[in-house]
Amino acid sequence: MNKKISDIMDCVEYYPLSVQEKKTRSAERIVNLTMKKITAEKAAVSSYVPRRTRKSLASVALAAVLVVALAGTAFAIYRFGLKDLAGPTRIGEEQVHTLSLNGLKGSPEYEAAQEWESYVNQWYKEGENITPPDLIPDAYSQYNAFSEEAKDTLDGILDKYNLKMHNAPTYVHSLDELYSALGINGFIPALGNNGEYPVSGTFYEDGTFSFNSAAAMPNSVDVRYQFYRFTKGTLTRTGFLIANADDFEEWVYTTERGIEVVLAISGNKSIMAVNLDNSFVFVNVLSGTENNDSSRTSFGASPIEKCDLEAFADSFDLVALNGVTK
């Protein structure tokens, strides 16, 4: 049965959404604040504490900083879950929970995307920044920046977060075309689904891409999915996954190649996410534990279990993908 790409992408959409930013403290900021506090306390007691005691205090202070630094690192790893991907909430007839696809909360890519969407949303409400009838597509138009004010605002956000825009995309219609564009081969599992699921994607020269495919699993369960790779240092305007983090069972899984990924499964969809050195990868799996033909996201795909999702994660060569520098 033939399906249009627009049909299978219905679960990932653009929305004019209001964004409420939450300030978070990184491990680096915690260490800096701790160092300032230790320095201040050391100065306060140095006038009357014996030299030997000062040395002991210095050792304790260093140990404290190391503990905080290590705790911050562990905390960052532990915190990497769906909550760190929380996107805006659309308020209409009902409240819709979303997940951001292009990075972890606190990263430049995530924060810039949220900030830009808040401006796009405001202009939309005010009837401004409207698409001109004689539009000539350019780098700005792919971000919905049409007016001079919008273009200036986008430039300001890019400067603020030290990010770049994408150039015009290239459309790929096979795994071979994707491999050729990215410069590596074989990091995506063999195709499954007997060709019934459309295979295609969008590729940018900086290495950012999205790709729709279906993987043939060893247990004969074909997994349909949407794969996103967002190159760090670039701003990507993508949709938000309509999903509530509380609906998923999630866990950290180490693949056979030694890469830690976050896996999450719900009734009709699943997620794989991994924060690589040069990119952030988000995979929207159109299968869950209770798929049915009427499911908006599964499109009749076979149900999967946790072990299937782990096998799915193992089918990608994330080590090779992590080595891509563009």
C-alpha cells in the first residue's frame, strides 16, 4: 500500500507554540559557584588559621570541588532522559505534550530553537512575518523568517548561541544516496517492510539529516522509524514530537558497540536518543507495545517489546556515525 511522506510524518509537526523557559544549572556552573564560595571562605579564615591547618583545608576544598564536579557529571548522565527533551505545550481544546528533537535542554541548539519558536509564535498571533506571495526561497525562509525584523531577530539568536544556519537541503531517496551524502556506509540497518514504507530524507551539507526507513529485525519484526541527526553548532527548525514523557517506560541501554542510548517505549510509539560528540540523534519509532491498525502513529506496524527496541538500537553503527565530523 502506497503512502505519502506527509502521511507518515503526521506525528511530527510544526506548531506556533508558547514557550516558558526554565533556567537550569550545568555541572560547570555548579563547580564555578562552589569555587567562588570556597575562595571566599578560605579568605575569611586564612588570617587566623595555622599554616598546616590551611593546607588541610585546601585539600578538603580540592576534594569538595572534585566531588561536585564528578557529581555534576553523574547528574548530567542520570538526567539524560525524556524530561530533558521536554518541548513546548500547545494550549487549544486540549493540552498537548511535546518532545523537542534537536538536543538536550540547556544545549545551545535546544535553547536557540525554543527561543526562535517563541518569536515565530508571537508573530503568528499578531499577524506579522507573513509569507510574501512572491517569495524567493532562501536560507531564512526555511526558518520562517520572512520580514526584516524576523531576519534580524534570527541573526541575533544565532550570534547569541554561536550557531549557524543550514544551506539549502538535498533530498535523498535511498540509503545509498544518504551514505554518499554523509560520506560513510552501513551505519543504518538493512531495509525491511518489503518496500511498503517510503524511504527518503532530507540532507544538509553540515551533516544534519532526517531519514524515513524500515529496519528488518532478526525476529522478523520490521520496525518503521524516522531518524534525525542534528549536527551540533547549527540551528535546525524541526517539529516537535507529540508525546508525553510520562507515558513512556524509559531506560539507558549500552549497545553492543559500547554506546549508551536512551530508549523509551509506550503503547504505540518508541524512542531512541543519543548525545554523540558532534551531533544529537533522535529516532521516532512508529511501533509500541500495543499497536493497532487505527493507531495514528503505527500505521499498522507490528507491536514491539523492550528487547526488540534494544535489538533495534544494536542494528545501528553509532560508533561510525559518531566519527563523522560534519
